[in-house]
Amino acid sequence: SSDFDRRHRFVASYLYELPKAYHGRSAFAKGVLNTWSASGIVTLQSGSPFSIYGQDSAFQATTGNLAPGRTVASAIKSGNVVDRLNAYFDKSAFVAPSAFGDFGQLGRNIIGGPKQIETDLSIMKGIPVTEKQKIEFRAEFFNLFNNVNWANPINIASSANFGQIASTTTGPRVIQFALKYTF
């Protein structure tokens, strides 16, 4: 598998003009309550693959070895990622190569990392000024539901933190506002 392989990926984008909320005679109320729209992007994807390394130093970069009697399939755990932050996979299934010059037996990108979910939303309001001029107000929400997308675990068998997830890949919810004048 390549470093950017995502076995399952779903991306949906949308734009929806909200129905008119006010049908009365007040121009002010029509201007405030009508001409709203919403748009967004939803991304659901499986995690990126990663390799198990024995050690990663300037003098010797190696892949790991399987412990005697173990398979890669026996090392893979299932369940909620939050419950596996300190041991995303079974660390005892892998060992660092024991002799200098042994470059390890494991293949490249043999385990998949945690899934990722991202939902972005934008709410826009168009305000006509004249026939050729308008003002657009926009409120944008990145990572709307504040999902935590975990990074791949530490994958160096000789590391004290081997198998632990120590970081995230996306930031927290971000909200921004914009005002645009088109003429």
C-alpha cells in the first residue's frame, strides 16, 4: 500500500438555498429573513497505512520483525480508538531486529491507522444593495462537530512509546465570519 492509500473514502459537498421565511410586505424583514443558503463538505475516510520499524537512527533504519509464533493479523486490535490510545495494536507481536545488519522482515504499510471524519459548514446571506452590487455575509464552521481525528501511532519498536497514539491530524472546531462587498 502507498503512504496515501485510503481504502474507503466518501466525500459529499452540498449547496442548499433555504426557502423564503418571510412572505409579507416589509422590505426590511424580507432582506433579513430571506436569501439564506448553506453549503458544506463531509469527508469520511479510513485511516492511512503505516509500517512497523525496528529502529530509526542515522546509522541504521530497519523494519521490525514479528515475535516468534505471531502474525500481523494477531497484532491488529479492534474497537474504539480512544480505548486503544496507549496500545493501538498488540505491541508484543513486534520486535526490533536483534543483530546489526538485520534489516527486518516486515513489509511496508502493513497496518491501517485510525479513521477520520470531517464536517465543514458555511451559512451565507446575500444582501442586495443595487442591481449590480451586493453584500454577502458568511459564517464558516470547520470541523463542525469537533471530531478528534487521531494520527497514526508511534511505529518504532525500539521506542518507549511504541504503539501509542500521541497526536491528532486535524485541529479543533474553527469558526470564522466574513463580509464581502461585490460591485
